[in-house]
Amino acid sequence: MVEIKQLTPTKSNLLKFIHFPIDVLYKDSKCYVPDMVMDAIDTFDPKKNPAFDFCEATYFMAYRDGKPVGRIAAIINRVVNERNGKKEGRFGFIDFIDDNEVVDALIDATTQWVKAKGMTCLTGPLGFTDMDPEGMLVEGFDQLSTQATIYNHPYYPKHMERLGFVKDADWVEFKITIPDAIPEKMSRIAQIVKTRYKIDNVHCTSRKQIKEQYGHDIFALINEAYDTLFGYSPLSEKQIKHYINMYLPFLPLNDLSLVVKEDGELIGVGIAIPSLSKALIKSRGRLFPTGWYHLIKALKGKNEIVDLMLIAVKPEYQSKGVNSLIFTDLIPNFIANGYVYAESNPELEANDKVQKQWEYFDFEQHKRRRAFTKEI
């Protein structure tokens, strides 16, 4: 018999929720990448995550014979619902053993909670906002995951389909080989675009400069660039301040590219980071006692993988070659750092503007993930 427990968001309960996939379900997986536990606590804690200003959420765990066998978060994002005119509940952070009774109980608990809040459909996996991992893996189960994405067993989507969920959106991911030099055509386009639009790359000499001079502008630009994408939840001022302090102080300077106009206005940004996947697997998402060593080694030592966390370009400059400036800026550093290939991270399958940029490189589409939806 399966028992469903609704968790109050105490630190002890959140740790149980976070540790289930890390220490139980995927403890022997070579592809699953754990969350950083301390960051995950901040995500789920209503007192620490500014998304709770416009989101509601609760967490359920499934138990059998006193042992954890599944988890799920039920979420309502009021901002997205108002923008889309929907009454949509979200499910996210879902993990479970391959068992119909367990899956049915988790989905039923989530369905009943969002229905009681007036929702008429259930969609996921989605987080509170787009800063959280989203989309269930449906292809690429043998591929190493990234710190920004979800990994799941192949049986997950089969259960979604069994329960009547259908595709709402797909994201694809690419593995891009780092070239030996900047592609000639890309270099020519970058020079033309610089002259035509009077724009150029700017380089920061310290993380403090990034934070103080460009921090707010980076996230404001992300809001503009991503505004029309599937289920996008615009970052509030409170969220922007939160993420400036959370991420920018740790960005490697040579894996960040900024594109500005003559007057200094930021119109493009590319953010990459050495892959932390293998370090997080070794540390099991924990800093102590030795997790910090693996993470520092991944950031400062030899690393063959670089994760392209995001590229954002001001809407009026999209499809005009600005991405060429970002890549001609980053590629020499990628080569110098010894990266062999880059992970694109998720891109909506219909986003031709983004996928067109890979035509200059050797690449393969190696993962696909899906948001499922169902009327309730």
C-alpha cells in the first residue's frame, strides 16, 4: 500500500524531498546529476525563494512500508496563468520508482490540490519559473545530464502517457564540438554586424564589475529575450536581485560574453560555465566534507565539457548576427581552456532562431525533453 504525505516546508522535510533521488533512486546512476543541496533548499523554501511572491506550492512524498518511493511538487504560477489566460497547475521535481500505484498516487494528490485551487489542467514537469529545470527526458537516457536539466529513467514518460497526459512542448539539446578556430564565415559576419549596428564586445575585469555594472541589465535582457517563449515567467525585481547575488559572483570571467551598443546599452549576453556534472555526481550534491574540492577542480582544473547556460539577445537585434559576436568572443577562450565539446542545454524544438546558430559547428541532437499536459 502506498502512503502519500504532504510535507510542511521545514528544513528536515525539504532534505527528505531533496535526498530521495540523490540517495535512493539514482544513487548508482552514471547519468543523473544531483542538485546542489543547499541551492535546492533555497528553491523549495517559501521564505527564501522570491518566486513565492506569485507562486503557491506544496510537496508530496510517497512511501511504501515506511520507505520513500516517490516525490512531486504541486505548483501554481499566478503570473503565467494571468499572462496566458489559463487555470493551469504545474507538477515538477517528480521522481518515482517504476510502479503504477506510486505514480497514480502522486499525480492524484497533485491533481486534487491544484483542482481545489480552481485549476482546470495540469502541466509538467515545470518549476516555479524558467530558472528551474523543466521538461521530462524522452530521448538521451544514456547521456550525461547537466546541472541545469532534469534526468529521469526511461519509464517516466510511459507513465505520463498511461495516465492520459499528452505533449505540450518539447525541448531539444545539442552536443557541439569545439572547433580548432573560429569558423571563417562566423568571423566575417561578426565583423559586418559590428560595423553595421555599431556594437561590440565588452570585457569585465572582475566579478564585482559584472555584478555592479551589468548584473541588473543581464536579467532584464533575459526577460525581454525570453518573453514570448513557452510558459515564460518574467523575473521580478526581487528575483533579479536574488539571482544576481546567487550566480554572478561565481561566473568565470572568460566564459561570459557581453555585447553592447556605442552608448553602453547591453543588447546581448552569452553565459557559459565549465561542466559541474561529474563533480556533482562525486559530491552527491553536497559541499562537505569533500564536495567543495570536486567543484573547485571542475571550475579551475582540466574540463572537457562547457555548458552553454544561456544566450539572450534583445528582440530587435535577434536574427541579425549578434550571436556571431558572442561566439567569436567565447570560442578562443573555449579552445584555451581545453574544452572538447559544449552542451547547449534545452532549446524549444520550434526555436529556429537559436538552432540556426549551430550550423557553423559539428553538432548532434542527443537529448529531447517534454512537458506533458492533461485536462483535470
